Amino acid sequence: MIAIIIIAVLVVLLILIFVGVNNSMIGARNRCDEAWSGIDVQLKRRHDLVPNLVETVKGYATHERETFQKVTEARADAMKAQGPAQAGAAEGRLSAVLGDLRAIAENYPELRATENFQQLSRNLSELEDEIQASRRIYNSNVQTYNTKIQVFPNSMVAGRRNFEAKEFFEITDAADREPVQVSFN
């Protein structure tokens, strides 16, 4: 009788451990998804800001059509990107062409002096900071989640419940690892 009670207690204990581990991994995965959603919101705001910036610069630098086309294409690619790896690569390209746009704007002091352009520049700079902060939060959550599903005994539960490692959100081009600096002085 005591053996049956001990076995029943062990079974209940194992079930409780399984449920607890499973629930903690679900919570970690949901925090990753929530953090990715935060990045997605910031990237959408960035994508919405880019056309306004392009149109403002276009008014002063009409002969720079190739750069404007590159910005438009990079924005479109960034909007289509799926997942952290694709988004990182696409956003890196967008950052690079925005740097080209910034270089063009530096050649037009009257453009840099307009209130609209100054406001767009400030907004872009603030968005870049918010994207960086969101990326740090997301990558921290991914690191926690990936560690959680890889350590024993969690790895046993993760394998049975199909918990898969998440990708970090990284900029893939080494040239794009530099922060986007918007300075029109």
C-alpha cells in the first residue's frame, strides 16, 4: 500500500513538474512574441516615416532620382520581410540607403533649415533609438527562452512539446552595424 502511495505521489509530482516547466516555456515564448511585436510596431513607424522624408528631400534634390528609388525599394523590401533574420537584413539595407539620403540632404543647407525636415529628422532619430531598445528587449527574451528550452530537464519537455529555438534580431551587414545617425548640421 505504501509503495502505491509513493508511486502515486511521484507520478503526481512528475506531472506537476511537467506542467510547471511547460507553462514557464510557454510564458517565455509569449514574451518573445510580445517583444517581436514591439519591434514590428517601431519598424512600421519607421516605414511610414521614410516616404515623408523622401518627399521632403525630393523637393530640393530632384536630380537624385536613383537614391530615391533605392530608398523606396529598400522600404518595400523591409515591409515584406518575415521573421528576425529577413527583417534584420532588410532593415540593414534600409539604414544604408537612408544614410545615402542623409548625405544628399547635407548638400542642401536650405533643406536642412526647413522645419518639416528638422521634425522628420528628429522623428527618425528617435525611432532609431526606440528600435534599438526594442531589439535589446527582444534579444534578451530570446536568449532567456532559448536557454530555458535547452537546459535539462526542460529540454525533455521542450522536445516533446515542439518548442523550437527563436532567432535573434541582428543586422546582417557589417557596414550596417553602425548606428544610423541623422545629422543635418
